[in-house]
Amino acid sequence: MKTLIETETKFKLVGKIEEVKDFFEKELKTRLLLTKIASPLFVSKKSGFNDDLNGVEKAVSFQLDNEEHQVVHSLAKWKRWYLGEIKAPIGEGIVTDMRAIRANEVLSPIHSHLVDQWDWEKPILKDERTLEHLIEHGISVFQSLRAAEQFYSNKYGSSATLPVQLKIIHTEDLLQKFPELTPKEREHAIAKEFGAVLLIGVGGKLSNGERHDLRAPDYDDWTTKDESGRPGLNADILVWDTVRELSLEISSMGVRVCEEVLVKQLKEQGEEDRLSLPFHKDILEGRLPYSIGGGIGQSRVAMFVTKQKDIKEVQANISV
């Protein structure tokens, strides 16, 4: 049984977490020109809207009107469709509180079956599908996080650990820098060295024939090459967690696939059958805007800023 002091401390932490989330969200909306919207908890399977993640996770599903529906894994594809529905102007986007259930998630201090994140998306022009545009938005997300950490530090006297600048590095360069390490070990090493990193090119094959990590083939563009010939218009934002003394992925983001890239990546993964789904047909037939977007973990932002070691401290969990 918890003592009265433990209960009071937990109650105070709940209030601090809400302050951090509110502050971060306001910063994000201002820096990226986003409008808050509501979003669905589930989608029909045949729509093709659900995020397939790494392609092996099984979605929680149920029957509704004789049709299979799935609790979302994320809103990566739905957001792009919705931008088209509301005819959002170029450069002005949306953000929502996404709640998902990932039943196959392996639990850890930073992983839960419940996923809560800010899902955001912005329409862009086709010639804005560039690495420079990706980096610009990644820096804006980082600056929002840094502002939230500084706000919390000033108000409650905790340490602020984020650097002034975000280190930008490609997964291929990371491989060359730490060839003897595994992908996750490389992330820990680079985050410890620089404090905060925008890791570009997640999903494509590296020079050793392996992938740094897996990405679904039908939303992020991980094959288009930059001027140096390195593939990938997507990225993860990693920070060095001084409490756990490990890297912490705060956000995954990317320029979304165009018609040509969608076909190319689905073929590479052997999943061309998805091209018949409504969402994919809308891309191929030019009915959806080009876009850039991402997800930012709400619980991870909260645990990083308030210096908590376990996600259970900042998220609603079942007590047994």
C-alpha cells in the first residue's frame, strides 16, 4: 500500500506532466503552423489507413457492420488523407492526440502496449520533398522539446540536458563511425556523444547490406537519394536520457511517399498487392497532397523532461 507521501508526490507529478505536455504542444503548433484536430481510434482494415509498422505486428481488431476494423497503430496514413479532405493549404498542417494499442509490443521501461503521441502532418509542394525540408522540420521539433525542458527546469529546478544544436547524421555515416556496433548500440553511442541527434535514412539498406531499422513501405520515403547518393527522406530524433543512461527515441518523421516511390518501395518489400487499397490508389491517382509528418511520443517527452526512469510513471497503466 502506498504511503500518503507517495500518493501526494504522484499527484504532483501528474500536474507537472500536464504542464509539460501543454507547453510542448503549444510550441509545436506555433513552430510548425499546426491546428489541433480530433482523430479516429480505429479504421476499417480495407481502407489501408492503418500503419503496418514493421509488417509483423498484429492489430487489435473487431467486427463492425460485418466489416473488420482495426485499432490504429498510428495515424501516419490517415493524416495525409485527412489533409486532402479538409483541403489544408500548403505549409499549414494538423496535429492530434493519437492513442493506439500495440498488442505485440515488448514491454520495457520505454515501451507500453498503450501508445500516446502527437501525430502531425503538413501538405507540401512536390519540389519540397527534400532533405533540407526534412531537416528544417526536425529542428523545429527539437526546438519545441528544448523549450519544454527549459520551461520545466526554470520552474522546478531540475537539470536541463539538451544541447543548443541538434546533431544531423545519416545512418550510413553512423555505420562508418561505429562499424563494430549494432544499430541500437550506434544510437546509444551517438546520442551520448552529442546529446540530441536527427538520424536520417531509416529503412533503406546500408553499405553492409543491412537496414538500420525497419519502416513500412507506404508512408515514409526511405529510398530517394540525397546529393551524396545516400537514401532516405525520413528520420528519427534521439536524445541522451541521463536517467537511464541510454538513447531515447522521441520522434519518427519523414517526407511521405510520392506515386513513384510508393510503387518502388512496395515492390522492394514484395507487397504490391497493397496498391489496390483505397489509400494507395488515391496516392497513385493524385488525389492526396504531398506531405511531411511524424509522431512524437507524449509519454516519452514527459518522462524525459520530468526525469522519470520508467514509462509507467507518466502513463496510465493497469495495477495488479
